[in-house]
Amino acid sequence: MRNFLLTLLFIANFTLAQDFAKYVNPFIGTGGHGHTFPGATTPYGMVQLSPDTRIDGSWDGCGGYHYSDSVIYGFSHTHLNGTGVSDYGDIMLMPTMGEPSFDNKSYSSAFSHVNEKASAGLYCVKLDKHNIDVSLTASTRVGFHEYTFNQDGQANIILDLNHRDKLLEGRVNIIDDKTIEVLRRSEAWATNQYVYARIEFNVPLNINLIKGETTKLDWIYKGNDVALSFSKKVKKGEKILVKVSLSPTGFEGAELNSSEIKHWDFEKVHQDAVQLWNKELSKIEVTSDDKDKLAIFYTALYHTMMQPNIAQDLDGKYRGRDNKIHQAEGFDYYTVFSLWDTFRAAHPLYTLIDKNEQSDYINTFLKQYEQGGRLPVWELASNETDCMIGYHSVSVIADAIVKGINGFDYEKAFEASKASAMRDVLGLEAYKKNGFISIDDDHESVSKTVEYSYDDWCIAQMATILGHQEDYQYFMKRSQNWKNLFDWETGFIRPKKNGGWDKPFDPREVNNNYTEGNAWQYTFFVPQDIQGMIEAYGGSEKFEAKLDEMFNSESKTTGREQVDVTGLIGQYAHGNEPSHHMAYLYNYVGKPEKTNEKVKYILENFYKTHQTV
């Protein structure tokens, strides 16, 4: 990486003299299988205000937007970043002209990337159908819209609660001709998600179309099929501004959160968002003469700071895992914990640059344990999705304890971690009894065995720090369970069935015994005992040869089609998490030059400034 100097600056008081936000390109990752979105948000913000070009829940549309699309259906206030399952897209607004309609094929609009731009805290686009310019920005809990109508006529703002996922309960309260309240309770990946909103217009608007049940009380519309259109006659060039404040707790919370923006100055909100991004991005300073490298680095850092998301009101109230409203005391409550993905690199990064937030995340875990009886696996909007495998909250907790991060109850965290490991679900009963999971016990048996083994090692490290020697011995023994699926003859971690090895065996085969991978991609997952893994292969030379064989094999898998297995270098798959540590294993056999070679190749070939990643 010529002329590329990476300097980590961990400074107590950050100066904002440098504009790091200018390097962020939110369009990176919006094509291919990137699953990102280009809209306006703030670091770890509750609001992610972005265009929706996908409303069918398709895999490449998980973030609501795909760069290959040419139609926008609306602008909603919550979006997921980088996930493999679709959800969010809450509180959708869409400006139109003329006669309004609730048919999304009618109110949607074509757009061109030529008339679209995005940066940290800002998204802009021209809607071709009615010649409307849309600009979006946000504070932590409030989305801010600016619509410019470029022709005379009747302007409409469509609020459609039946957008993307299934509407379980919708409600719209009309406060006055400039203010409404909204409840959207929906079902998708999160099966019972609550979003409350307060929508404020800068000018009076009339209701000119309604879909929904009218209650006995005036100006309240509800049901599971709710939409309203608000209208005004406009002159060419006239603007309408809209503020949408969100809350997970209720209408009162949304009203309180609306105080984040007490004015109608769009550019001020935008600049405030840029300042927030510069404060966060300045925690790591990179200098380079290559502007593309700066864009790649700071956009990647930006993406790590888009979640987890704050999930409490300004007064600290939040919706817990028991669906009750609680008060956060001494910490901030968050949501969106994609732990199978993030325990590997994102959370270790947070321990270096966001220690306070990392403590908040763990306090959030512990509240979820108290309220729901378990640590999160993949938590979304106060719902446990049970997506992916392992109990990787314990990895995040152990990392924080080992690094001496304070602000949470170590003993409570240890208690919760043990509770996760002692359950009898997802193959754990067989794992505890036999020391491994077989095909007969549960699906993804190999991956579960090795990931549980790693998590158990993490619990053992907590135990020894806290002086629980009996627990330390027990979990250290369990951390060696990877060996029970290691075939000393072939040198692969592979599945067992009926007490013996499952046959036939092809290490390239992607099948139901592994999680989004094959034997090549899971054989090296022993981060808790790298020396033991080296010894299992017969020493450093043989282990190095096995790594070489993996990187130099044919870049082709067999078996099931797995869209996540991309970016192949031999059987190394950079497009999915289980491979990400492998290039660094050469360091443990005294060959750092091979690590450098592989990392350099990965950086130069798999990280680009264009949309497809």
C-alpha cells in the first residue's frame, strides 16, 4: 500500500479541523450483494432516512435500495445495513403531483443516477415523474425532508403504512393541519415491531384521500391497511419541509424526540449531521495521496458506525425484550445486534474507538437477559430473530472484560454468559453430552460445534479473571470440543453421523452441515487454540502447507448454491465472515510475509469505490 499511512489516534478531545466526512461515498455497496443504503443518517442513529427501490423483500434489496433499480417507491425512516434478511422501511412518505393514489405503481417515480447524490448525512434525488427535487437529512431521532416542486399544481405527500413488511396495526392521529401522529406495528424479520412517529409540516396541508377505518373519535384512522394523502396548491419552485421524529415507546416519546430539531433550517440540520460524522470518523486518521483509498477506508468506517442503533427516547425510555417500557439508567439502550457477523471484527474495533458505547451495548445485552431470559443472538427492534448460530454475545462481553472496559456488572455478565451456554436448544444438549453435535442431532452441526467451542473459551477467560476456577476448568474443556470433529487423517473438521464420519466427503461441498460455507472455510475456525490447531496438523510446516493448499485450490465450490460465498481466493471466501481471519494465520507459523501478501491482494481486489462490492 504505497504512500498509504494508517495512524490510529485515540484522543480524549477530538478536533474537527479535518473534514473526514467528505471522503464518505454512501453508494459504495448499494449494488451487487452489498446490501447497504445511500440515505441520510447519523452515527448509531435511530433514523435511517433513505429511498426504497425494492419493496418485495428480495435478498439484494434488504437495505431497501439497489443501485441497479430505476424506480423509487418512497422514502422511509428505518433501514438495515449489510444484513441478509429484509426488514424495516418504516414510516414511508412520497411526494407527488396531481390526483393522489395509494397504488404504489402510481405514486412511485422513475429516477436517474445522474440526478442523485449522497454524502454523510445527506441524500438528494430528482423524481422524474412529477419533476420534484427531494433532499433528505437527519438528526439522531428525526428525519428532515425538503421537497421542491418544479411546476405549478396540486402537491401531495403520501403516507402509506402498508409499505414493505406486513402491517399488523396502523394508526394516524390528526393533531392539526400541520401535525400528525403515527403508530406502525409490523411483522417481518422482527415479528412484533413498534414504531411511533410525529410528523410535522412547515405549512398547513389538507387531507384529500384516506384509506383506513375511522374511529368514533374525529381525526383518528386505524387498521391494518392505512394510508393518507396530504395536499396543497403550490407554485413553481415552492418547497414543503417535513420533520419526522421516531420513538419505540409511544406518541409522547415521539413528541419529546421532535425537540432535537426546533427549527426549519434544512442546511443547519445537514451541517450538524456532518459534524457528528466528523467527530466519529476522526477517531481513526488515515493520510494518503490516493483519494480512492481514502474513500474506501472512510466509507467502510462509516458503515461500521451505522449500527447498532440508539433505541431509547431523549429521556431514556425504551421498549424492552418483554415489550414493556423501561427506563435506562446509567447507560444508553441500543438495538440491531448482528452478533454472528460483528463479534469477529466490528465489536473488537468498538473496544478501541468506542469504549463507552461498547459498555452500553453490553448493558443492553444484560437488560435483554433480565427481561427475556437470554442474551441476544440476533436482536432487532426488541425482537429476537434467532438468526445465525452461536451465543456470540459472550465473545463481545469477554473481549470487554479482558480489555478492562468498565461500566457494566462483570458478575452479572458472567452469569448471563453461562446461562446461554447451558441451554438445551440448537444442538447444545448433544454438545454438552457428547462433546460435539452430529448430523443426527441438529443441522449446521459442524459450524455449531466449532463456534460453541470458541464461545466456551470466551466464558473460560471471564471465569479465570473473576476467580471462578471450577467454571474455568469446565469451559476450557468444552473449548477443546473442536477436536471431536477434526479428522486427523484428512486434516479437515467434518461432520459425523451415526457415530462415524459422514461419507462421501468433499471439503469443497457447501451443505447443511456448515453455516454458509464448507469444510475448507470452517476447518480453520479455532481462534481460541491456534497453537493446538497447528499441532493437530503436525507442526508449522504442515499447517503452512494446508493454508497454501486452501488459497491455491480451484476457486469453485460444489453442492448447494450459496450466494454469500463470494470473493474466492482458492477456497478462501472473502465475501463471507467465516474466512476473514485466515490470512492472518500465517503470522502464527512465522510467515508474516504471506499474511502481508494475502491482505494486500484482498485490499486491492475486493475493495473498490464503485457500487458493487
